[in-house]
Amino acid sequence: MAALLGLDVEEAQAVVIEAVRSNPDEICAVANDNAPGQVVVSGHHQAIERAIAIAHERGARRSIILPVSAPFHSPLMAPVAGVMAKALGEMALRPLVVPMVANVSASATSDPAEVKHQLVGQVTAMVRWRECMQYLKTAEVEEVAEIGTGRVLTGLCRRIDPNLSARSVCTAAEVDAFIKVL
């Protein structure tokens, strides 16, 4: 996987199409539409290397190879999607109390069957993070929280919409404090 800085998602789509033209047996796909000017591609290593070169020819400011263990959010993850579909098929889910905004569709759902479908799709499909944040704005969400060990999504939220209040909740104490605010 590699982050392409300075290209929008449409430009990155054109880059990946060109990157596989010379070797159609390799996969290169847009994996994440993170924010304006930040797109991630995923796939076979050689195809990613070609995509980086093409992106620079087309005006990308910078590219960063991401140190990941797999080509996430690409068709190469299809076997994992099958395993996930099987596992989720064995689970009984109730309708969600708070709708899930799915990265696959950039829309909200509370329906258990649709939640399962979206989660399976997420394994191989592009993360539409920029569109998800835009959806939240149209839904009149005013504050978002990134719960985990990093601050990457918080920064992306601020780039997408500086008026959206975004915070990072990393430690157990921060989670406890955040829950009290809710």
C-alpha cells in the first residue's frame, strides 16, 4: 500500500488504471479516499511501484509506502472477505441503536443484514472516509471521536471539515472521561 499526496480520488483512479495496463494480472486499486489530496492505493507490490511513478508524473507531491502486513481494501483480500462473511453469517445481530456509517457506502444503516453486508464489503472495497465525514456533516453531527491508539483519523477529519470537532481518545482514562461526557 502507498499513500499518494497531492492527488484527488479521480486522479488516483486514473493512476491505478494506468499502473495495471502493462501487467493486467496484477492488482492495483484505490484503497482509501482519506481527505482532499490524500489517497491510498493497494495491491501487488510491483503495481504499487508503477502507480507511485505514474502519480509523480501526474503531479503528486509525495508518496509514502505504508508498512502494512497485507494489501487491505483491495480485491486481493477476497479470501478474507469470504471468511468474514461466514463468521458474520453465524452471528445474530440486533438492529443498531446508533446507526453505523459504513465506509463502503458513506451512508448510515441500522439494519443487521446491511451491517453484515457492509462489513464484508469493507474488506475488499475502498474506504470512503472523506465522503463519510461529509455525510456526518449533512446529518448535522458536530463532534466525532477517534477511539484507539492514533490520531490519524482525527487529523483527516480536521482537513475535511475544520468546523467538525474531532478528538482522539487513546487511553483508558480518556475513554472513561469521554463516556462521562456522552
